[in-house]
Amino acid sequence: MPAFKDLDELIKNLLKQEEEKFRRIQREIEEEIERELRRFSSPLYSVNETDEGYEYLIDVPKADLATLKVESRPRRLSVSCKTKDGKEYRLNLSLPDDADPSTMDVSRVKWLLKVTIKKKKQ
């Protein structure tokens, strides 16, 4: 019977070691995800539709305007920039079917970024 007890203890110890390894790896993954989430943020924004088009107001506090990138493609608006303290903002939005990305205009209104896109002429 002692051989069974030794085998049982061996299996328990191996399982315990593997569980500890798994928990350590899980903690490392969670910490890495947390670091990445702190680095990238999605800014607050609002959308206003007018007769002429769409107005996007995007809140990017402390943005370094030298790093600001605003792109529009069919059905897509992408905004990214960094802050002076190294944080990054990224925002990807779907555009309405009748939005004409080639008419995009970008300006600053106080601390907000204003992106205006006209509707396609029908």
C-alpha cells in the first residue's frame, strides 16, 4: 500500500505545481492586458446629424495635436492621438451610408475635436 500513497502524493504535488504555474501565467496575462488598457483609451464623443451632414464632437483632453491623425474612408472614421503624458486615444466609428468621407473637415472647438462630414448629394 505505500507505493499507492507515494504515487497519490506525487500526482497531487504535480497537479499543485501545474496549478501554481497556471495561476502565475494567468496573473501575468491579466497584468499585461491591464497595462495595455491603461495605455489606450477610447475618447468620449457625440454625433449630431444636420440636414447637410454629420458633426462629430470628440473629447481628447491634453491631446498633442502634432500626433493627431484623423482618417475617413467609405463607412469609417478613425481618430488617434497621444497626450503629452504618453496616453493614447483611439476611436473607430462607422459612418452612415449617406456620409461623404471626401468632404471631411477637422477643427478644434475649445478642448474638443470637431469633425464635420457632409451628406452625399442625391
